[in-house]
Amino acid sequence: MSLNHILEEIVIKHLPDESHFLVDIQLIEKGSKPQLKVLIDADQGVSIENCALVSRMVGEEIEAKELLPEAYILEVSSPGVDFPLDSKRQYTKNIGRNLKLTLIDGKETEGKLIEVGVSEITLLTKIKEKGKKAHDQEFTVPFEQIKKSIVLVSFK
């Protein structure tokens, strides 16, 4: 079993409850100290307290099992708004928010996420035809056609 897989299992074991989930884990071996970056999320958002709890528990287990050298940096946080969505659970959490999608074919589209299905998402997009008033149209995109998807932040 790879070190990354072992680290993933440790993080998942120490998540506070079922509403929390692992988004990404990266072990970066550069400089004098390796850096372990852990991104967690939750259906209702992640608190700083829960990040600290996961960090403390994961750090203790890594040290007890001597999985990493004595000096390493452990960073546990939630993904920022610029971090692409990559799981169905993340999409579901963001229903009602505006997304910007980059598709496999290079096209980009924006719209309000209104539904997450088994294998696709549905966006409500504004269609503007020349000489006509803009109107909303539903647009369904299969997950396998999405190259990158980010939440658009509105400051209204």
C-alpha cells in the first residue's frame, strides 16, 4: 500500500463526522521539510476548529507510526473558492451557486447550478440572442465532459 493511500486512510479515520469528507491530499517533497497538504470539506462547511482537530489527530498518528521524517509541515484546510470542484458531493454542496465550467473540448460556460444527477449536472444559463431579450435555459453537462469547474463568487 502506498504512503499516499495510508495517509488518506488516516485522514478519513479522523474526520469529525459523516458530513466531512476528504477532497485532496498532497505530499510535496521539496526543500528541507516535506509538506503534507490536506484539504477537507463538509456538507455545511468546515470550521477552523475541525481543521485543527483533524490536524492534531492526523499529526499524532503519523508521528506514532513514524510515516514521515521528524521534521515535516502539516497543513489541514478547506478548499478555497478557486479550487476546482471534483466530486459529486462538492457539486451537491454548491447547488444554487454560479459555476464556470471548462469543458473537455475547450469551450467555457457559466450558469447557476440547479441540479446534480448521477452522471451529470444541470446549469441554468442566460441565453442572449441578437435583437431579443435574454432568457434562461437549462443546460445539462455530463461529468466526463467537464475538464474544470469553479464556483464564481458574487460580491453583490
